[in-house]
Amino acid sequence: MGATVLIADDSMVIRAVLRHHLEEEGYQVVEAVNGPDAIEMMRHHRPDMVLLDIEMPGLNGHEVLRRVKADEELEGTPVVFLTGQTGSEQIVAGLRAGAQDYLKKPFEPAELIARVGAAVRTKRLQDALRERSAELDRMSRTDALTGAFNRRHLDEELGRFVRLAGRHADTVAVVMFDIDHFKRINDTYGHEAGDAVLREFTRRVLTVVRADDILGRWGDSVVGRWGGEEFLLVLPQTGIEGAYVVGERVRSAIAGATFAVGSHQVDITVSGGCAAGTKPPTELVRSADAALYQAKEAGRNRLVAATSPQPLP
Ligand SMILES: [Mg+2]
């Protein structure tokens, strides 16, 4: 797809000449006739680069660039100044302010095309880097086997929710799950079967949690693999009762239908411990762990709520 170039110049003649050369090279062209218009068009068209005239009535090119650089959504768009001035002072000031390049009027078409092309390549590289970095960030928070979040992400989100809860006199709930007799599955059917069970377990938990999710102001509930066959559910702005209700839905979604393990149908159950409050994350998790231990002791396939949820401050 051809890149989009925004021409911002108050001269109709210059806009027409630039458009002609750029369209000949296959660029899409949009035009702005003054400074405010340039910012508006950037917001609307998201061009790959901007040719920005310095001398324009009202808002000049320097002021437009200053606003673009202060705008989180626009600041990544390369700006090439167009200047009729021969002195280097204006050019230096523009480059210092964050312009990618400049072009002196009158310009040679070949030079125009070369500078526009370089700016567009810069933009494309930046975009690719940003995407890659977002992808790496996502991967670093995901458990490779199950696709659920990993412990790192759970830790961060739980910490964030607890801080918010403290500030707003609200609570955070956690449910620690542990698949019952998981070792038997690995021992009986092999590790691949165990992995398949972990994936199916994750799928069912996510189905329950997504169906249940009330979009909180602080963000969504988080499900992740805590380690081995342990999973943690973090519920922002939720008390112990709410945690128990969601946890119980998870428990019954696991026990309610057999798991396909190779050619076998296997009954799988899960035990869970719930805790809620504004305690530090490690203490919340410890409470949930203690409750989980009680659930195991009491015969598994059940949920236990920590007996003394932290009272509101
Ligand atoms: Mg002008």
C-alpha cells in the first residue's frame, strides 16, 4: 500500500507542485492549508510523514511541530520542514525541535522524493519496532504451554490491584486453584496427556471468567498459571463472597465434564482457596494457599474461603 503524505503549506501553488511529484511516485496525498488544519489532518488521516511549511499565517511550522511533539498520538510521525529561508538558523531550530529533515524551496523533485522516502522508511521501521516490542511484552507475560498469563503478570497485576484497593477503600480477591491428583495423570498417561489437561483446564477457566467478567474500572480479572498445576485468579474490586462464587463456577466447570486424554475420558477435579482484602499480595496469596490446603484436607473437589477476610480499613 502506498504511503500517505500530508502536505501542510499555505501556498496553493506549492501544494499542487508537491502533490504532482508525490502522486507520480505512488504516494497518497492529503493537504492542509494552515497550522491548525495540519494538526487536524494528522489526527484524522494518520499520514506516514508530513511536509510542513515553516512560514504560514496563524500557527507557523515551528509551533505546529511543538504541538505534534507534545502529542502522544502524533509525535511518532516524521516531519520534514519546507523552508524558503536560506539561513541555517531556522533549519537548526527545526531539527532541534524534533523535525526529521528539511527541504529548501525551491526544491529539486529528486531530492523531494528521496527525503520523503527516507522519512517514510523511518516511520515504517518505528512502527515495526513498536509492534515487535508489544509482542515481546505479551510473550513475556504469557505461559507458553497454556496461553494463560504467567506468574510475572499475575504478580504485577495483583500488586497494582492491591495498591488501587488501598487507595480507594476497596478489596481484591484471589482464588488459588490446584488440579487434584495431577501427578496421577502424568504417571498414568504421560506428560503430553498432562499438558493437554492443563490446556483444557485453562480453556474452561477462561470461559467461566470471561462470561462472568464485569469490566472493572481498574481492568479485567486475571487468570494465570502460578506454577505446575496451580492457577491463580485475581479479581479486582471483589470481596470474599464474589471470589467464592466465581471459584465455585470454575470448580463445577472442571468437574462437570470429563477431559479427553488421548482415547480416554478422564474425570478431573480441582480444589481452590479464596482470600480477599487489602493485605499485601504475598499475604493474600498465603491466605488463599492456606484455604486451598484445607480444601485438599477436606477431600478435594471443593472450595474453601479464608476464614478471616481482612476488614475494610
Ligand atoms: Mg508558507
